[in-house]
Amino acid sequence: MYKVYCDFDATVTENDVWNVLFTQFGQPSAFTIWEEFNQGRLTAADCIRFACNTVHGADPKIAESLFRSQALRSGFTDFHKFCVDNKIELHIVSDGFSAYIRPILEENNLDIPFHANNIEVTSHGTLSVDFQNARESCEACGSCKCAKLLETSSDDDTIVYVGDGYSDVCPVKMADVVFARDTLLRFCSKNGIPHHPFADFFEVRDILSNYLMDRPKYKREQARRQRKALYMLE
């Protein structure tokens, strides 16, 4: 069975909604703190918590309206229908926030399970932070995408991953079929990970249609080994 795992910010959406949130309600240090992550001095969860602490005076209704106005990447609703029609499980795996993923999906009438940091805008104008999907040995994300992939798939499944950024570099190593853009595209090219560049989800749909017809049980041996290694580690 094919299963699709899809990043959210700047993948499902056109914009990086994380950036939109902190540009509107946070402080510049919410962005510069990530240099500490790049230098290995802080974990991703540390940086997310710091960034969230820069938010004050965010009106929950204004924030939700801002989130609901965010555009989806072209073709995503059609891709969702394609997955439903072909009985393909579609999961959103994100290091973003429930505060904006939930209303954006609701605004577009999309019933898709999502795995993300449980971070919400409070009535006091701050952000509540709960890393409910953290994995102790993972420092690259607040919400571990690899753990969700292992939790919801089996050895018989063909894993498809769609993403664009730094939080996707671990799960693509475990994926049989990869669709990549932006930072992730460069990472896959540099590290020899087979992938399909994409600009919109019409491309993802069309290429995946060919896989379903021509390679119904496609597997990538290196991806299988990566999944097994992480499973044994945990």
C-alpha cells in the first residue's frame, strides 16, 4: 500500500506560515535564534520555544483570520481527492503549529490527520507550547516526523514523502519515493537521494499515478534499511 507523508509550511501552503506568524506577532530574535541551531548549540525544540516566547499581544481572532487567509499550493485539493479516490493514506507531518494547520485545513474543507507541535494562541496573546510529538533522541525537530512515519506504516507499505526544508531531511532518507523542492531538493541532490522535483501538486499527482500503475509495490532498499535502523534504535 502506498502511504503519503507531506510537510505543511511552504509545501501544502504557498507561504511558510511559521514565518507569517512570527513576522506579524513576534520579534526579530524569533528568526535569528536559529543560528544557534545551525551551530549545534540548541535543539530545534529549544529554538521553537524561544521563538514562541517572543510573541505577546497576539489577538486570537486576528491570528486565526490571518491563518485562514493563507493560500494552498496549487493542486493540493486535487491531490487530496486523488489520494481518497485511490485509497492512499495521506498524513501531514509538520514541525509547525497546530494553531494554524487546523484552521487552514478547516478553511479548505480538508479532513487530513496532522502531526505537529501542539502550539496555540492563548487568550492572553501569547503562545502555549507542548511538544507532544517529541522524540527524546531527536534534536532536529520539535515534532518528530520519522517517529510518525514508523508508527503509521508497515514493511509492506511504499512510503512517499513530499517536502521542502530542513525538517524533512531525516524522513526522506526513509522514503521510497521523494518529491522535493527548495532546500530539500538541494539536500537530496547533494546526498544522492533519488527524488522528483516539483512545483505544484498536479505534478506530484501525475507522477504518483504512474507509480501506482507501473510500480505498485515499489521499494527503495536504502530507505528500508534506514527505517529498520531507526526502529531498532527506538
